[in-house]
Amino acid sequence: GVLPVGATLPTERALCDRFGASRPTVREALAQLQMQGYATAHAGHRPRAARPSLDDILRNAGDLILEILGDAQAGAHLEQMRQFIEMGAAREAAIRADAVALSKLQQALDLNAKAIGAPECVETDIAFHRAPVSVGGNPVILSLHDMFVSQLLAQRPAHDDAERHDRIAHDEHRLIHAAVLDGDAATAVDVMETHLARAYRNRLKAAALASAPV
């Protein structure tokens, strides 16, 4: 509250003199401020005061989770988190989605259909899965989805027949959309679970093939 957002922080020398600390200590403190979202820094410029955001906090936590768990284990945990988020989101969407939310879901489905077989199909896939999550209006869950689930989808393995893969996924999206439109929460959860389970198995198969000896 002393420095307004965007204000330049004092120089390292000034901070050393003020707190009687060594320069390495001050640099570590500045690094911690940046990690916690209280400061931003750009090459060649002094750090500036900032206000931590939810996205910054979750992003830093997510990077630490990935680093601690390792790629394989982190991927499995993220996949499980995705199941919790998206199955719950499908249920909530079927119960609570209003006309605006249903319109957005329909638009995402239509864009996904048009992109089948094209590289941009991944982006439309992400957008479709994001639509039900946004219905709940929970910024924490939505931020987690944006950072982790979108990352899983963006890094999905290549397929020999991309169009066939995209069409299968889109057909499952249509079933999810239909259940939400009907207000059938149980079916929405079931079809979302089947869809996610198939996607996860495909990733595991692709990973096994990639690591197999030639």
C-alpha cells in the first residue's frame, strides 16, 4: 500500500542501505516479490510494484507442482483434476446454464465442427471444454482449467488420422451438448466421463509408442 501499482521499486543499492542487507539478500527478496506477484520485472529495467492476481498465484503454484511431481506423474494428476472439474462442470451446466451459456456452448460446438481435420481444431476443442466450466462462475476453477486443462489439450499427441480423431471427439462433444441442452445432469456427467477416459487412454497409448525402442 506504500507504493502504487506500477511505481518503480528502489535500486538494489538503496535497499541494501535501508535494510542493512547484502546485495544477494536483496536480490533474493526481489525474486520472492516477483514470484508472489508483488513486483514485475523486465530485462534492463528496475522492478515495478504490482498487485498479485489469482492467475499469477495459481500459475506459480502450478509450475512448482509440475517441477516437484515430474512430467509423467504430474500429467496423471492433472488428468484426474480435469475429470473432477469437467464432470462437475457438465453437471452444473445441465442444471444451471441459461440462454446465454447455452448459446456460447452451441457456438463452441459449431466452431469445433468447422475445424475438424485442421490444426485449429485444438483451439476449438479447448474452447468447447471451457464453455461448461464458465457456467459456474468460479474464477479459481476457471483459472485452473485455463492453465492446466488447456495445456493438456494443447500438448495432445499427433494422430495418423487427425480428421478421424477430431470427428470422434466432436461426436462426443455433440452428446455432451445434447445432455446439457436437455437439462439431463446424469447423462451429461456420464458422456463427459466417457469422453475424458477415451482421450486419456489415447494419450497413454501415444506416449507408450513414442518411448518404444525402434
